[in-house]
Amino acid sequence: MTHGRPPRRRRPVAVNLIAMAKARATRLTAAERDQVMNPLRDAVAALRRGVATELEWSHAVSAVNVGDAIETQGVVRGLAGHLRSIDLALQEIGKRARAAGAWSPPALYYEERDLLDLLVDLHEHQISCLSFGEFSRACDKAIAQTRSAPGGSVIDVDQLLGVLA
């Protein structure tokens, strides 16, 4: 008798735990870093040109959220103030873009353009200092925080975080 409990399910067991631990402990390769950074670079370029879509804006916001998660993880510290000012600038850009109801890309102020360039530099620095395991934990934390926020939703997680797909 099972006494109301579901029967045990067999779980897959990793065959080579050492190789799995090594893979999570190694730093991201150049190709993996490019896979993370290229969508952000494209999004920032579109924002700077004034032709960004809401998805491209969300790429930049997601990079800030992942950067905050990396900061709280303790791997790369000291960037919280910069990330906070970048987040405020992105929220202002989003408000201006939605002012008419539907998304229409706004023109950026000089300070916002500088902050977006700083975002690319800081995110690239953070990504280059992380192992794959640390990066995946930071992404998971950023996704969980976004989903738990009031009105929070994650737009196409696989596309935003291509390395983990």
C-alpha cells in the first residue's frame, strides 16, 4: 500500500559527475560570451539610433537584472550604484516610449546614451569574470525575481539568455 503517496519515480543519474562539475566551474568561452553580449549590443545600438522595439528595450533591462543578480551573488562586486542608475534611465526610456499608449521608440538624452554604453561595458566585464555555473545561477535568480515582481513577466527567456538554451 502506498498510504496516499505517489509511487517513487526513478530519476536520471549523471554518469560522469566530475565532468559535469568541471563544466559548471569553467569560465564562459568567447563564443558563449558573444552569444550573451551580441543581443545586448544590438539592443543598445537600436536604442541609440532611436529605432528600438520593446523587445530590444527588454534585452537591456534583462541585462541590468542579471547584473544585479551577479552583484548580490558576490562574484563581481561594486557595480550596484552604476546598475541602479542604468535601471532608472531604462525605466524613464520605457515610460517615454509608452507615453502615447503603444510603443514608439523615444530619442535618448546624452546621459542615457552614456549609461547604455556603460551597461555594455559593465555587463561584458561581469560575464568575463563568471563561470558557467555562476552565470546560470544569476540568470535563474534574475528570472525568478522578474516573475515574482508585480506585473513582472519574462519575454522569451531562451532568446534573452541564449547561452542557457
